[in-house]
Amino acid sequence: MSKNTNQSAPLVQKSRPRETVRVTMCDDGTIWSAPVGTRLEEFFKQAAPNLVPTARTNPSKDDRTVIAAIVDGQLRELTIHLQHDVQVEPVLMSDSDGLRIYRRSLSFLLIVAVEELFPGRKITIDHSLPFGGYYCAPVTGDPFTEEELEQIEERMWQIVEADEPITRTPIPLEDAFEIFEQQGDEDKVRLLHSRTKNYLIVYELRGVRNYFFGYMVPSTGYLTHWDLTHDGEGFILHYPRRTEPNVLQPITALPKLRQVFHETAHWLELLGVEDIGALNEAIKNGRAMELILVSEALHERRIAEISGAIADRQPGVRLVLIAGPSSSGKTTSSKRLAVQLMAHGLKPYTLAMDNYFVDREKTPLDKKGELDFEHLEAVNLDRFNHDLLALMDGRQVRLPYYNFISGKQEEGDTVQLTPEHILIVEGIHALNPELVREIPPDRLFRLYISCLTQLNIDRHNRIPTTDVRLLRRIVRDSRKRGYSALDTLSRWPSVRNGERRWIFPFQENANVMFNSALVYELAMLRPLAEPLLLQVEPGSPHHVESKRLLTFLRWVEPLRKLDLIPDNSLLREFVGRGILDDYIPGKPSPV
């Protein structure tokens, strides 16, 4: 019997190691290959050359500059060398992670230029500005003159045009201590005492080494949209916003916001807490109770001042309008304000704006054709203004009640106020003049509440105020609504879009701004938020964001004794067990 010579070859065969890696671009499905060890940046230069800038004279031809990438579900820098096949999704300037990396890299460029031109001069990246910019100021020496600022700007552009590499190196922790001690960076030395890992990632540009919380662009040629503008004792590092990443928005005057930042800087000075490292030291040295009590006293004093300003405008002011972004502590702050107003002999009455929604079929639609409940015209403005005027004039008013199940406005309680009463209305549109277009301005007092932390990681690493509000919301949503951290993270972009459209443009309309940030709150939030964030699984849509928040929180020394928080603190609105939870100003409360 003869052998069968037509037998097929086995499916599995011995093979040699492949000399190439393959990259699958998630946005269009194309597959690219290159030798093992090729930098990720090189793949984008071939696959999407219009997205990769090279210098000031050759910026990206697209308004979607690639800044980093999601590689197999993890945020990665473009400088990584690929060793195996991966799936890649570009991170653009129009993405939150992309803009964070851009701003961080731009800050490093500024620091290097200052160091080269004015050795030994230290600057701080103080706080962000809503039009797109950081307010910066020298820590040592006199403020920069106009001429000096022009020199710094020109040196920065020279470095951009040279397309200098920004390199990343892990170094032993003891070496990091030595570097920053030699450089006189006491803020970073303070911070490193809380480092639990035995190494630190250090970035280097033109021989200047620094620590930054997060990733960088590969080289300075990516930093093609920015400028410097002199501003009082400091200056503005002006950068684009996500919505138009190739455009610098006009610089606008923000006197009330700047006053709040100045006040907060004074508070931090009083507390002796400049940054996270100083907070950690204070906690370790047994000063936690002192920080809590003084922080809360500063809040109470400010609320008392605001109530005094309202009382001084009696009998004219009859309506207090309160607005602010999500998780700013508006509810508790408005209740504490009401208590202070009662101490002045006034009778606060809270009016719920939600009861003035139009019937559901009249609700405006958004760009996707879905009901837009955040739109100003989702409120029955005519009835709202009519009822406000009638209440302030002491007339009897039948208030509406909005039935959220049927989506219809129904009739509610009948109310009549006395001359001692003062109306308090809290809502997303409270600072928008169109909301109360029929109310005389002299009868209004507008209050803007937001968590505007200036407690940064160190002089060069900001804590976005958005992050603190998001952590507050994650903790509150879990406790009150049973939401997971993933649920809250999924909803957050929509919340932020609403804030940018309906709240931030009107913040300077406020008579007064109140900063609801508490210097100690991150230490209290860490033990509560950390286990929730750890439940966001790798591969889920918001794992990158949860990992970023976790990494940031781990710089903070935790405070685990929630009983230390006063029961009327606005932080209780998020962590629970607050004495004001069930309190409605002017109405009986359960005891």
C-alpha cells in the first residue's frame, strides 16, 4: 500500500520570532507594521501625518493634533517603543487627557526658559483661568517686567522651533531627593516624603530635570499654540481650550474670580499649608484637627460676611440667586446662608426652580434630538418671573408643582410672604440675566459657589478644581444613589458640557463668589473614593480616568476619622451624616 502524498501540512508549525510589530489603528481599522522597538510616534507620522506637528513653522495641518495614545486600553506616551502587536487609539488635543498633557508640557517649556534666562528664579503655576490659561508668578525676586517676559517668550519659541526632545527617566527615590534639594525645590522635597514607591519618574528638557504628575509630549515641536501676557504681579500662560484646540480664546477680565483666588491664597497662608506636601506634613505632625477647625471657621466667617452684605441691602433685596457647578456644595452653603440671614432677623424662603419646568413636550431638543432639560427655555420663564414679583410684593401665590412622572406642571401650595421674608433660589441658570428678566436688579443678590482649590501638588503641578468636584460627586453618588464610580465617570462629560454652556459664562454676574474648597478635604475623600475607583475594571471606557484619579489621590496622606468633620460642614453633603441634610430653611424639621 503506497503512502498518501497529498496529506496537508499541519496547522501548527514551529516558527522563528517575528522581527516586526503590527499596530491596528482603532479609528479607521488600518494595520501598520515596523521593526520591533519602533517608537509609537513613528507609526502616527506614517498613518496620520496631518496630525503630527514638527515645529512652529510646520504645525499640525489638522485641528486634532495627536498628543498621546490609548494602547490596549492604557494611556501611553508617543515615545514608547513597541515590543508586540497592539491596538491604538489616538489621544488628541480635543480630548481631556490630550489637553492635560499639552498644558503640562507647556508648563515645562516655560520653566526651562525661565531657568535658562534667569537662573535661580522660581515660578509657580498658580491657578487656571476659564478662557484657557494659567496664572503664573515668580516665587523669588521681583515680578517680571514686560521686557523680561518678552525674552522668556522668545526663548520658548526658540526651543519649540528646535523641536527639542522631552525625555522620561525613572530614578531611585534617594536620587530624586538629592536632585530637588540641590535645585532648591523644597516643595518637591516635601512631597517626596509621602512617596511609597522607591523610584520617581523625572522628565528632562535641555538639561533641566523636574517631576510632573502625568505624561508629556515627545518634543517641544508639539507646543505650537500659546502666548505669554503680562498680568499685574504675574503673567498668563495662554493656551487653547478643548473645543477649539488651535485657537487662543480672548483674555477676559475676571475681577471677582481673581479676588476669590487672592482670598484663598491668604487662607492657605494662614493655615501654613502651601501644597499637598505641606498638608501631609501637617497631618503627620498632629495638626489635622487644627486645620479642620480653622478651615471651617474661615468658611463660616465668609458666609457671615455674605449674609451681612445682603442684610445691609434691606429692604431692597428680596431675592437671592445661587448658582455653581456640580458638587460645589451649593445646597449646604445655601442652608448655612439661610441660618445666618435669620440671625439678621430675615426669614428665608426657598423656592425650587425644578417646579417651573415646562411640560415635557415643550422641552427644547439638543443637537442629537434629545430632550435638553438643562436649556434655559426648559424653564417656564413667564410664570417664574410672575410668581417672583408677586411673592416679593407680598401677594398670595399658587405655586406650581412639577410631576416628573407625567412630565406635567401641576398646581402646588398657596404661599404669601411677609416683608421680613427673603426668597432663595438655587439653580443652574441663577446667574443668567434672562432667567429673571422682569425682576428689577436692585431687588436681586447673586451668589456664585464653586470649589476653587489652590492647594496644588507642588509649584508646577496643579490640582484641577474639576478633579476635587468629581471626587466629591463619586463619593456622594455611591452613598446616596448607589452609583458605581464608573456610573459617575460616565455621566461627568455631560455634566461638564452643561456647566460650560450655562454656568461658567455667567459667573462674573455674581455680586459675590464663595470658594467652597476645604484645605483638608482630599485627605478625607481619599479613603472613601479610593475603593470606589479601584472597582473600575481595566478595559472599561473610563479606566484611564479612574487610574489618573487614583494616582493623584495616593500623593495625599489619608484622614480616616470622619467624625472629625463638623456636622454642619459642606463636606457632610458628600460624606453624609450632616445636621443640615434634612433641614429646609423656614420649615419644621424632624428631630
